Amino acid sequence: MAKPFQFKLEKVLDYRGQLEEQAKGVLASAQEAYDTQAAVVENLTNQMAAHLSKEAESQKSPNACGCGDSIKRPLSRICSGRGWN
């Protein structure tokens, strides 16, 4: 009678399988951390874009804060005296 086939490196295959499962777990953790940080960066980018558009809008109208005239008059005196007008 023939002996049943025994793969002598079965333990090596089992160990390799364990290493693969560990690597998959590490990869899943790293992917989750990456996704979290990508969401943070996207949120910050959106906040910065909103802030910059709000700033650009406020730059269009100097009287928006009510201080445009008080700044404009002294500057026009300074600039006109030096030929910058």
C-alpha cells in the first residue's frame, strides 16, 4: 500500500499564511489612518477655500467694515503729495 502524500513544508505554508494575515491587518489599519487624515486635509482645504473667498469678497468692497473712508482719505493725502496718485 502506498503512503498518503505528506507535504513536509506544511508548517512553512501555515506560517506564511499567518504572516499574510498579519500583513493584511497592518495594511487595513494603515489604510484607515490614511483615509482619516485625507478627510482632515480635505476639510482643511475646504475651510481655507471658504476663508479665501470670503477674504476676496471683503477686498472688493472697502466700505464693508465701515472703515474704508477713514483709511482712504489719509492715504490719498500721502500718495498725492508724493506723486503716486
